[in-house]
Amino acid sequence: MKTKRFHVADRVVLETRKKVWRGTILDSYDPEVVLLKLDSGYNIGIPESEIINAELVEPAKPSRGKKLTIQKKKGLKNVALVISGGTISSRVDTRTGAVKPSEASDIISMCPEVSNICNIVKVVRPFMKLSGDISYREWKVLSEVIFKLLKEVDGVILTHGTDTLTYTASALSFFLRNLSKPIAVTYSQKSIDRPSTDASLNLLCAAKYATSDIAEVALIGHESMNDDYCLAMPATRTRKMHTSRRDAFKVINDLPIARISKEEFKILREFRARSQCETVLDNRFSEKVALIKVHPGSDPDILKFFERKKIRGVVLETTGLGQVPTEEARLNWLPKIRSAISCGMTICAVAQTLYG
Amino acid sequence: MKTKRFHVADRVVLETRKKVWRGTILDSYDPEVVLLKLDSGYNIGIPESEIINAELVEPAKPSRGKKLTIQKKKGLKNVALVISGGTISSRVDTRTGAVKPSEASDIISMCPEVSNICNIVKVVRPFMKLSGDISYREWKVLSEVIFKLLKEVDGVILTHGTDTLTYTASALSFFLRNLSKPIAVTYSQKSIDRPSTDASLNLLCAAKYATSDIAEVALIGHESMNDDYCLAMPATRTRKMHTSRRDAFKVINDLPIARISKEEFKILREFRARSQCETVLDNRFSEKVALIKVHPGSDPDILKFFERKKIRGVVLETTGLGQVPTEEARLNWLPKIRSAISCGMTICAVAQTLYG
């Protein structure tokens, strides 16, 4: 193996019969393939067997990984940071150009002002997942981790990918009853090490929220495209409305709880206050649930499919206030709904019109 | 049968062993059951067999049904009215209190100003359906009816229920290519004979749109809760955002085409103009399509169900820009998507975030 002596982040020249490649060695899962980041920015995988000559141009600089040292400042509240994945928890490895999960130290060191707001006394990383892969089981894990942390700290910040963030935040607000301390769920659309990141402000505002008197699960994120204000948005009343904008999240049919900036913390409506209540963990949740979006011509036999899958509850996202195609339509939903209910399925209808 | 001599809208007193009922006779589908509108407004069905005595209090007044007389005014454009159902096409039968499909004459007589804007030279009612029951087949019928009408008139008004109105309007805009005349699709949230109806303004503005120079399919409806302005909204860029408000429809990521009131007609952006183009009817459309909304924990086996149903194309409403649960999730969608594609299914991804 001509490349065995190379390390990640070494600059090398690799020669194959067809071409000479210059670039930086990346982590490769396949030991038979060398992964190279080219100077163009593209990555290429070169089978070890095709390499006829390999030269080290410049050895890797030592990794800048720092140990997280927690310095507690007197008078500041103690906050725990729970990292679950997503863009806010990833960074570009400057040595190689690859995107990697970031260390807690990266997250905090990129927003040093957090240390003037609270003491991050604990960092927990129960898993690292893209939010698209997060579901019931992860909600349970997160609720358990946070439930435990709430006994030790004054507030919790959870970092999460944006795609299913509102689902997770809602689940947490249902699972953690009688909440007595603030839980700030935050994100970023650009990773924290990039110049235009939205992570710094989100994290700073999340820290302010986590030390506030508001004992609710709130989503903390940019109010607009500007990098000045964040909103604290109620978990169950907020929806992701844009895939990639900083202000991706919007409160639907409600007011944000607070507007937060570096300088300000303005309460916008009534809220559940920090208290001595004993928070109750109730994360019983059946995985046997499904959601169906009803559309013109949609086939009610889908209920049969879910019956066979032993699905116990179905949310129908209906047209109108609860309208499904009836006997006047090509495919009549009513007998299929009746049959599913008689087989023990619980069916509830919601409107697909977002504002009521 | 003690009630055989009664007619719809007769005021009667019916005596059963348990109670005496006063009210107005309604149409009943079951000859064994007398349907009565009580003075309280509630309807009750009384089995004929339980009636021990029945008395006529006041016979029905003759129906006020009027024939539609079309008076053409010189200089006005000719417009066709296509009635497909929905609230705008229904009215309360003042004799009985039941909601019934209205006659074309009702629709027009409730908004007499329309006759100052255009000549309604033709009224067509290809079917009468709640919009929840309207689907591919009705879209085809409507496109054919309107295609034919466009050769005879200067513009078309289509009245439609609100729940699936944007689906139908979109379908029409795809089916009628090279459109050369305006098609105004309109609705009401309250039936046209009720004092606070939104139908009059919508119909008036639809008439103004149908005589305009804009050769696009547009949805005409209230701009706000006030009864002053309507917007002409582009068919494929408009979504129902509220189940019951007058301004239920909102343009997403685009501008309305025009703002219309009794006095004004203000163009808000570029538009396709009325022309001599020959409109092409292309309403080939496969019924073998489905939409799946992806959510945390959703089961990719649903693709197998659609394969068995011979569904040829699936739209996945994904989280993020095209994210589905992957190998890190409890249920991995990727192999199931690959398998469906290899079986010939076309799968396309859209974002469930409404604004991009």
C-alpha cells in the first residue's frame, strides 16, 4: 500500500496510469480507496491498486482540537448543553475541507459571549444524527437526558438539525410535564465555523433564554434574515416554513414568547414561569401512528395498509375542516374510515390549511 | 301513511307517543322517515310508523324559482358561467331552511352588478359536487367544458368549493395551454343568499377579471377579512391557508396578478395577455399518482403499497430540501425508494416547508 504512511490532512501527490492528482487526504471508510480533497474543492476516491506513485508534499498540521475547559463564573446560572446533531453541531475540518461533527468546545468557542451569560457546566451528546433521522426513539432518549439534567442545572440548551426540529421540540414539551425550567432548542442553517453563520446569535440567545424565567420548551432562532434578533417560539406552535433561510421557523396563530438580542430580552406575551414544580417525565409514546395527507383522488385503501401494519392511530390531514372524498367521489373514504375505526384504529382529522 | 298528503315546506304538527313536534317538512330520502326542521333550527327524522297523528298548519308557499333570462347589453364582453358546486353554488331554501344547490338565476340575481360588467351569455353546470369530491375526472370534464366555451365567449367564470379549489385551478392551468382568454375561478365561504356573504364581491371581481386582458387562470377571492378588495391570484402559486375565513387563499412566494374592487382594477405584476393564440387542450393525466407526507418515524413500506396499487408516480413531501429518514433512522427509506424506482415508479421530492 503506497499510501499507508499518509495521515488525514497530509498534502500529497498521487499518480495513476491516467493522471496525477494533488490534494489533501480525507478520512476514508474503505481501506482500499484513498479519499482526496482536490484543490478544486471536489473530493475523489482513488483505488489504492491504481496508484503507481505517491508522494508526501506537506505533512498534516496538528489538529486544533481543544479540550473543553469549564470555567464557572460566580453569579451566573448553570446550563447544560445537549448536542444531537444537525448543522449547528458540524464544522468544516479546516485541515481537509470535510464536514465533521464538531466538538462541544468548537460550539462554545465560536460564541465566547455565552460564557458571560451562563456557565455551561455539562455537555452531553446522546447521539449525533441528521434531524431527518430523528424520530420517536430519539425523542425518548432526549427527554430522559434532559429530565435528568434539569435536576442539576438551571436550564438546558438543545442543539438540533432544522428539518424535524419542531417535531422534536413538540415531543419534548409533551413528554416533560410541569416544566419548571427553560429548555432552549436551537439550530443553525450554516455551520458555526463559517463566516456568515447564524449559529452564534442563535446560541447566544438560547443561552439568554435558558437562564430566563420562562419554563417552556422554546425554539430559539432568527426573527428575520438580519443577524440581530432571535425569537423564542413556543414548541407546539411553530413550523419550519423555509428550508434554508435563517428565519426558517415561524410561529403559527400565536405570538412568540420573547424577542432576544445581544442587548435585549423582551417578553411578548404571558408565559409559564420558572418554579419549584417537580417536572414529570411522561414519554410513553406509541410508534404505531401515521399521518396521511388527503388529496384529490387519494386512495382510502391506504387505511388497510396501516391496519395490516398494526398502526393504532392515524392523523388525516384533510381538505377543509375535516373533509375527505365521499360517495360523490371516485374513491369514497367514508366506508374505509368506518371499517378502520371498527377494527380499533383511532382516526383524527386536522386541516391542511395552516392557519386554522 | 299519515304524512303522505304533505309537501316539502308545509308547516305541520306531528304527534308521536312520546312528544308533539312542530316544524317544516324537508325533503327526505327515506320514504319511511319524515324529515322535519324544528323551530329551534334543528332537523329531526321521525319514523312514519311512530306518528299517531299529523296536522297541516300552513301549506307551503310556492317556490320562488325564477327562470334565468339573459339580457345582453351592447358593448359588454360575453362571459360564460360554469357552476361546479360548493358553497357559492348553494343557498338556504327559505321555505324549509335546508341548504340546496342554487339556480344560476340565484347566483346572478344576488349580484346584479355583474350585468353591468359583462353579459353572462351561457350558464353550464356539468356536475354539482362538494370540492372535497372533485378529482382528476372532474378536472378533465371542467377543462373540456371550458375549452369549448372559450371558443364562444370572451372569458369564463368557474364557481367551485374552496377545499380543493387550488388543485382544480392548477389542473386547469396545466390542461389549457396557450391560454388566450381569462378564466376566473371563484368561491364563497358563506352562501350567496346570506347577509354577510362574500360571494357578491367575489363574483363581481371575477366578472371584472373575466373581461380583463389577462389570459391566465386566476383564483379570485377576498384580499382580507374586509369586504372591499379581491385579489386575482395565480392558480399554481396559491394555497388555501384558512378553512373558513373570507381571505382563505394566499399567494405563496409570488405576487397577486391584480387587485380588484368595485371601482378599481389594479395590475400588480406582469401577466400573460389576452391574444388570438389558439388554446390547446392537453388534459392527459394519469390517475395513478399519489402524495406521501414524510414525517419522523414514517414507514417506507408505503411505497410497496403504492407499487401493488400500480401507482406510477409519487410525490414525497419531504423534510428539508429532500430529506427522508436514512440508514441512521429506525426505518430507512433509501433502499425502498431505490427499489420502487427500479420497478418503474417515478418519485419526486418536494419540501414540506411552504415558502421554499
